Amino acid sequence: MTFLENTPGILRNLSQGFRFVKYLGFIALTAFLSACFLGSDEGSQEPGYVRLDVSLERQAGILMKSAAADSTFNLDSMYVVLTAPGSATQSYRYAIAGRPDTGAITVAPYVYGLNPVRTWTAKIYTIDNQASPARRDTVHFDSIPFYVNAGDTVDVSAVVRAAVAILRVRMLSTTGDSLLASISYLRVRINGVTRDSLFPNGATYNGVYLANLATAWAVSDSGWIYKTSDSGTTWIPQSSGIPNDLNSVWFTSTSNGCIVGDAGAILRTTNGGTNWISKASGVTTNLRYVNFATAAKGYAVGDEGVILKTLDGGNTWESISGGWFSQTSPNSQNLNATHFTSASEGYAVGAAGTILRTANSGATWTAQNSGTTNVLLGVHAYSSTNAVAVGAGGVIRRTTNAGSSTWSTISSGVTTELRDVHFATATYGWAVGAGGVIRRSGNGGSSWTAQTSGITTDLNAVASNGTDRVLAVGSNGEVRRRNSISNTSAFTDASNAVTGSVQLNGVHMLSGTSTAWVVGNGGFIAKSTSTNNNDWTAQTSGTTENLLDVYFANANDGWVTGANGTILRTTNGGTDWAPQTSGTAVALHGLYAANADSVFAVGDGGTVLKTRTSGALVTTANLRGGHFLGDTGFVVGESGTSLRTYNGGSTWTSITGTAQNLNGVAWSKQTGAAGYVTAVGDGGTLVQATLAGNSWTSHNSGTTQRLNAIHIAGAPRLYLVGDSGIVRSKSLQTAGGGIAFPLNNPVWAVQSTKTTESLRAVNCFPQQDTCLFAGTNETVVKTEDGASAVYVHKSAGARRFDKELVYKALPTRKPTIVILQAIDRNSPLRGFEFVDTLTFGAGQDTTINVRLKQCGGTKPACTP
């Protein structure tokens, strides 16, 4: 048997990502054949029978045709081979009528008589015979075991699947434009048979960046990256290491750059793209645009309102569009508590004596030596250098140097589990635990003495307002209070009927006030504002999950964490609580709000989460473009979504005035002149607003084509690029040397790009009018004066075909590809040939690089 390579129509379907669907027509095999008799020891037994009901799995792109012009895929017969130990092999072949791509298949029915008490195997093949060109290809293959008893009929149903192998072809040329400028299609020969030609479809460049007059990068679908070092004459591929579509690229130097793409992909290089390293984005949505305001500060935007920020050149990223995102923890130990001394410096503690510290707002966490393997359950840092951790077995650990060396062992005087610790000042602190234990320190944690709680119920959390109040909470609704932080008087009861017998797990007090919140099992939240904190009033949490910790940044903004990844948020002091998406299902034990814009939560499995912008989602719209300079930035997206920030993304203001999809935005603030922001979008949309304005003003773009990108070059000149090769430009220079803003009915220079491809990206070298415009089918357009000399530079140094060649192959047989040939569209006698041999089997997914050589004309003749 030989093996079938499918047609272009089939490949088109597969490239569009069709999923497997089961073919619903069963092939009933019900007629009786003569029995096969047993050997001498079993000759007296009746035969057994098997009835096979077979359905063929129709895989989109394999059995399905997409156009009438495609040659018919003839599945004309089914071949069944029955085998069993000690029995003769039986083979049956049946004609199949109809076409598998339409679902009209019929087959003559059969029932097989078989030797009983045998384990049989049915091997089922479907065959495609085609006369011209001659083919006899196996399409489906499966092996089905069954057992037959004497006189019984066994019904066997099975789905028979196609045996598939995939070859992906990447065509490369190292000699510039000439080889690939006129290629029309790719021809493949398999086992001496010429298969249907594969029409090329060059990659779509979604992003381009010009680092200097010679060096640029372009990024495209399927994880492709290209670099030019000779002003676009040749483009060399760089390995991204990922298959994601790449959408935008930005370099802060010729060495340091970042790329963003689909499914949250972020890549970073520090050596000009020789190596690209994947970085965690914390999101799975498509990222559409990346822009760096400085060498260290960058922003990325994408679908579902995602906005990300980096402060270290793209090494780590955090969300600034609201919600919670994961931070990288150096281990997977359960984390039980966290506390910060500022928005940037803090600790997290957990199982096996784990202590983690961050000095950069959680961008990175470093493990520290606690000197114990006991579970640590509470931590409090009361200065930039001093912190105390407590845990199982009455363990207390203390640092006075931010944990730079081993944490000191401090005697608690008990072996009881200590579950929380809190310092009202740098001097006075408390640790609470099982059995109503309270330990007190009056010297910053250097030593601890017993404090009377008045109960034997477990205490789980402790908090203070820093001046005159300490609260400890625990099981059975216990709330214990003392009205001094400096004396050693006993704690007294501050619970009421509301707290009842619920297990309380967390408590928080606002600094300098008597306002406090407690949380517990079953979604319990209560608030107190009275002088003695015994007036607890229940709040509606909207959940029945066990709540484990609570923290307020101020009187209004607060958060609660709990079991199963629960996070609740309030902006009105707890009157209303709303659930937030944490992105995890683990228990979140510890919580800390450095301020209303920077909140941390820790939990099982080393989970560390952080939120910004008070956890409020800025927008749910898909964002398509952005532009940031310093802390001022703009993002735009679908249905006219437009947002402005002046503080690096901490808060956002909407700009209204258009319902069109906006695809790109740019702005420039000139000294002595008002600043303007300009955006482009579908239908030739061009809108502009002042930097402080909240409404867009529409302007004439000179086209109704979709505009995909906008750029302000340093000359200064404004560029708009879009579909059908559209490039519009306008000088912003006035006669007096100023900047001509706003637009006010602009007259656009219509530039001839010599292409009708859709242009998706534009980037110019600063202070120059040298620009690159990139788009579909690997098109790169270049201008060197910003006005007239616009011409196409093919990225032919690394062209590829976006098609998959799909072959049907038995696992035991390997088709051999012997010729790959690229044919000139202008003449069948000219082309570029690559001859090689490649073998692969069913189930394999193989990529081959095709390096071209010229043939035809004055060159050696191309293989026909």
C-alpha cells in the first residue's frame, strides 16, 4: 500500500482548526457467512459469531472537501482481517458506495462465523483507490479485540480512526528578494507520485520594530520572529520556542526587547533575539500590544481588558487592569500568613518552616532560613528590618536584619501551637494560639510572657488599632478584648449574640479607631464600631465558604480571603461584598493590603497573589493598542473603548465619542504646546483629543479602509496604515518650527506602497523619516524620507508556508518525500527546487526546512 497526501481543500480545512467529529452513519454487518470448523480437539463445538458495527471517525480536513474544484476523495472499500491464535486468518473486503465527505456511505452487511473460545482481533482498513494519478492509499486503520463463545453472537462496536501524519513545511531563502518574489505554489512528490500542489500563504506580520537604520524585528503568526541587520534586504528567522501567534514587538536597545502574543505569551531577549525566553504574564488572554516608556518600564494590553506592567525591562509582569494574578513563589509549601512593612517589602510564612521575603512588591520572592521545620502560621513585620514569625510547637522566630541571616530562636515558654502574631508598635506585641494561649512581648519580640485570656478556647487571630485596643478571636465565636497596649491586664469578653458559636479565623482593626471586622466559617463577616467592640453586626458575604482572613486598607476598601480560592471585595466598609476571581481553587490563608492599590494573598501550594487598582476591573473590552510615555498612557479597543492614565495605571479615565473599533493610538507632548492623543480604527476612523480631554473629535483620514496602526515619528510626521496597502502621512512641522496640532481637516499625503496587502504595524527610527510598515503575506514596506520613496522590501530571507500537508499512513509504513518544488507563477519552466528525502510514520508531527536553489531559464532545469 502507498499513502495518501491530501488535497489543498482538505489542508485549508485543517489549517482553520476544524475539530474531530464522529461520522454518524453506522456500517451494519449482519449477513451470515459459512462457519469455520474447529481442529480435532474442538471439532464438535458450534462456531461462534461476531457482528461488527463500525463507524468511521470523520476528521475535518481529512475526509472533508471544501470546494467543488477539489478532486474527489474516494473511500471505496473496507478491508477486515480476523486473526486468533491457532486459527486461520480470515480476510474480507467490501465495496463502499458513496462519498465520506458527504456522509452517504453504504456497505454490504456481514456476520462472521468464528472458532469459539478464542480471543480474536479484527484489523479494519479503509482503502482509497484512485486511477489517475495512480494511488492505493490506506486512510483508516484500527485493531479491535473480542472474545467468542460457542453458539454465541458477539456484538462489537467500534469507531475506526484515520491514521494521520502531519508534515509542516518552512521555506527559507538566504539570497533576498529574487528567489521568492514570484513563487506561486509548492509541489510535493511522495513515493514517486506527484501530489496536489500546496499554494503558499506567507505569514502575517503583526508587529515590527526599527531599532536603528539597519536593525529591525518583525513578528508573525505561529511563533515566528524575523530580524534584519541590513535595512530589510534580508530577514533571518529567530526561534521563539512557542507556537503562539505573536502580535507586537518592542526593543529598548539593540539587545533588549520583548514580544507579546496570543494566550498570554510574553518573550524577552537580552541579546538581540539570539535567545528568546518565555516570561510569566499571569494571564491566558491574547496580548495585542507592547510598549516601553523607559528601558525598565513597559506595558502590554490585550483581550478582556488585560493591561500588564513591568518595572524591570520585561523580566516580570503584573496586572494593572484589576483582578488578581499569580506571583512566582520559590517553593510549593503551603503559605499561611503574610505581612508587609511597605508596599514593596514583606514576608510570607508557611509549612516546613518556610519564610519568604520580597523587596520589590512581590515581583520576586526569596526563601530565608527560619532555623525550624515547624509549620509557621503567623508573621508580623513592624519595621524594615524587624519581624517575628510564630507557629507549631510554640515556636517563635525573630529577625532584626530583614532575615539576611538565620532567624533567631526566641522562647515562647509554651509548646502550644501559636497561630497568629501582631505588634501594635515596635515595642508591644501579642501571639495567640490553641487553648486560649496569649503571649505578650514588651520589647519588640526579644522575650515573651504569659497573658491571661480568660478562656481555654482556641484563639486563631489577633489585631490591634496601634493605640489602645487589642482584639483576639477564635472558636465558638470568642472575641477577647483589652483596652491598653502597654499594661499587662487580662483580656475580657467582647463577643455578642451575633458572633454566636461560629469559628472566627481572622480579625482586623483600623489604625487609631475602634472599627474592626471579624471573619469565620460559613461565610461569616461581622463589623464593630463601638468603644468596647462588643456591638458586632453581621454583614452579608454572599458565600458559605470558610473565610480565613480580613484586611482593610482604609475605612472603605477591604478584602476577605478563604477556602477554595475565595476572595471578597468591599468599597463601602463591608456594607456590600462582591466576589473576585482569584484564578485558584486553593485555600487562601493570609491577606495584607499595603494600600488600596496593592494587596497580597497567600495560600496552599506556595500560592502568592497580588492585585492592583483596588481590584477593580478597568474594562472587559478587547484592547488592541496602547501608547505610554512615562506614567501617562492611553489604551484603545473594541467599540470605541478608550482609557487614559496619568499615574502608570493606578487609575483610569474614559474617553468617549466613537463606537468604532479602535486599533491603534499615539500621543506626543511637545514643550510649549498642548498635547494631543490620536487614534485610528475600522472604517477609516480617525479621532483626536487633548491630553486632558474626555471626548474624541472625528477627523478625515482620507480613506474608508480599516486603519490598523498609527505612529508619530520624530521628524515630526504622523503615519496611518491600514488595509489594501494604505499609508497616509502628514508633516506636523509648522513654518515657525512648531508642532501643527490639532489636525483640523488635515490634507494627507497618499503614499504609494506598491502593495495591496493589509498593513498591520508601523515603526520609525527616532528623529528620522525611515519607517517600516508590515502586514499580511510577509510584506514589509519601507520609506526613507517619509513622503515619496516608499517601496516593498520582501522579508524573503525566511519565508514560510502556512499550510500543513496531511498524509494517511499505517504505523508500520513510512512514506518518503523525495521532492519539494516551488514553482514560478509566471512560467511553469522556472522555479526553485529543493530535493531531499524525509521519512515519517503515522501519528508523527514533523517540520522540514526547505532551502531553495534557483532553476530554470539559464539555471539548471527544474525537475518536472
